[in-house]
Amino acid sequence: MFYRFRFGSNIEFICIDTSKQAWLFGERYFRHPNHQQFLETSFPEIRDGSRMWRIPYFHHPPYCAGPNHSNKNSVIEHLLPRFRRS
């Protein structure tokens, strides 16, 4: 599920589906080409100095120290750079 909503004039919450398309070995939904436009418009590269609070949220954290789950490399490689640029 992908959606976003604003709270006030300068806060935006962005929901990203980090589930896998197939249970065991599938790609994550945010990697699908149909969702790239949503990610591009949700996390634009800021050039004019204006900033907005963008708060992304999703189920699978990029980093995990727990014994049952490891870091999610696809989240680290494909989403974190987008978060840093906007």
C-alpha cells in the first residue's frame, strides 16, 4: 500500500509497502516499476532550500539487531538514499 498525507503546512507522512511480492524470494513491492513514480514525487531532490518534514513509515526496518531478523538490504540500498536527498 502506498499513500501519503499532509498534516499542517509542512509535514507529510508517506506510507511505503516493503512487503515481498512472493513470500520467500520475491522482490519488495517498492522495487516494482509501477511504484517508482510515487517514490520519485514523494522524495524529490530539494534544490531551492525549502524543506518539508517528510516522515516515511513502513513495516520492515532497514536495520535490525534482533536475533530473528537481519538488516533489510533492499531498504538500505533503495529507500535510504531517497530519504536523505529530500
